[in-house]
Amino acid sequence: DAGVTQSPTHLIKTRGQQVTLRCSPKSGHDTVSWYQQALGQGPQFIFQYYEEEERQRGNFPDRFSGHQFPNYSSELNVNALLLGDSALYLCASSFRPNTEAFFGQGTRLTVV
Amino acid sequence: GESVGLHLPTLSVQEGDNSIINCAYSNSASDYFIWYKQESGKGPQFIIDIRSNMDKRQGQRVTVLLNKTVKHLSLQIAATQPGDSAVYFCAENNNNDMRFGAGTRLTVKP
């Protein structure tokens, strides 16, 4: 049983560009949450998707958007990249919101 | 705003000793708490969770204690092993918004 998988594992983008990160949830899970983790800090909640809708959002600008597909996989899009967007982006899945969440290995995004 | 915080950024213990990692939370509306372990280069790994209607929950070598009166959460690791060395995060969940603390780095000395 594959756990949460994220792609790509590493990514380098130029300031001002746009990026799309992908996440496949653990088998049987229908809820996907995205987090940003800066070096040396805890993960910061970006948003959560359930039933293809954004259910909850953290304190992130509209440059951060997402989508959930009928197969429960999800994408995180970031527009107009800033140097400060460089971080590890983590996806977590669960069966229903507010239950045990499993994390993927993350996508390391570097903005230059 | 309200946030999750940790009392100590680092903790060093001798192999075989018990470890206690503490966490303070300030959002009294939070109803679900989770401890995660994160090793270098990996995503957080679920350790144990507890809901607000409980004050103690035990797993394999780990125990989580919740004191809602003082808004305090702790993770106890019995017979700490070198493989337990990692950063430990507590997280509180309120209405599907999960907030993490900054983490405590646990180092196990052989």
C-alpha cells in the first residue's frame, strides 16, 4: 500500500514564475492538506481539500491556490514566486477531515 | 493570535532513559492533538494522537498526556533509543485547521 506520494521531490524556479506541486493521498483517504515548512520551523497550514472543495485555509495569500480531483489527488499552485516561498511543501492525507493524517516526503522548492 | 508552542527547543537524553517533551497550546477550542516525529529530509511521521475528551493515551513506548486546565500536552517516550533522535512536533487541530509548534530536537546519547 503506497503512502502519500508527492512530486516532484525537488524543484528550482525563478522569482516571478509559477509552480504546480502534486500529491496522491494514501489509499482510502479522501482529504488532503498542504503545508509549508521553512527550514528549522514547524509546518504551516496552507489549506485543506475535502470533496473537491477547499474546506479550510491558513494565513497564506491568494497566490497560493489548489485543487482536488475526483480521485482525491491534489495540486498546489503558487503564482508569482517570491524568494521567501523557498521551503519544503508537505502534503498530508486522512480519511475525513480532523482525523489521523499521514504526510508525504515533501517537495523541496527553491526560488532563485 | 493563538498558537502552539514548545517549552524547550532541544532535549538530550541517555539511551535507555525516558524522555518527556512538552507543549503548550493556547486555543481552548482545539479538540484534537497530535504528536509527529520528523527525521532529517523526511516528512513528519504520525506518532500518537489524543482528543480533548481524554487526558491520557498510550501507544507502543509512547504516552501522550493532555491537561486541558493548563492547556498543556506532553509526549513521554519510554526507554529512549538512538532511532528516536529527531525533531518532535505537537499539533493542535481546530475545525480542520492544524497548527504546529516549532518543534523540539531530541538527541539520544549512546
